[in-house]
Amino acid sequence: MKKICWFSKHPLLRVQKDALREMFGEDAAFEWDNRTFDDASIIKARFEGSGCDVLVAVAPLWTLVALWRAGLRPYYAKGERSHGKRWRFTHFELFDPNNVVGENPAHA
């Protein structure tokens, strides 16, 4: 069984939980950390102390890059605009700064 740590101020949506269970198994367990953070080192410490196997973070791009540089491989939510205004979740991706659209933050 995989234990997934969800770093976000918002709880997981049902569609997001279903997507993660499809990726990591129906028996996946979830831990929600909605505490604020000042930088990626705080997320890293909390994740490493959580006993979780998988890190999913809703965080700024710079934070995802810092987590990646620290040796972690966070997943993040992808989505699209729905009806021009609202964001709609589509899937999770493993963060890779070399595949970010726009300026490559891995070389910043």
C-alpha cells in the first residue's frame, strides 16, 4: 500500500483521489498537510517525517523546482480552463523542470 502525502491548503477532490488511486492502487492511503510553509525545505522535512511514499504538492513553481533539486520527485495537479474562467483538474504529473512549458526553471 502506498501512502500519499497531499500538501495543499485545500482538501483532495474526489476526482483527484480517484486519479491517485488509479495511479498508486485502490488501497492508497492519504495524509493531508495544509499547514503553511515559507520554503521547500519545510515541505521536504514534513514529507520525510511523514512516512509517506508519494509527495503531491499544490505549490508555486519555484517550490516544485526546489523540491526537485533537493532530490524529491513531487507530483502536481494538471488542469485546463473550463468555460474560459474556472480551472478543471485533468490529471497528475510527476514534476520535471526540464518539461515545464516556458522558461526552464531547472537552469534558473
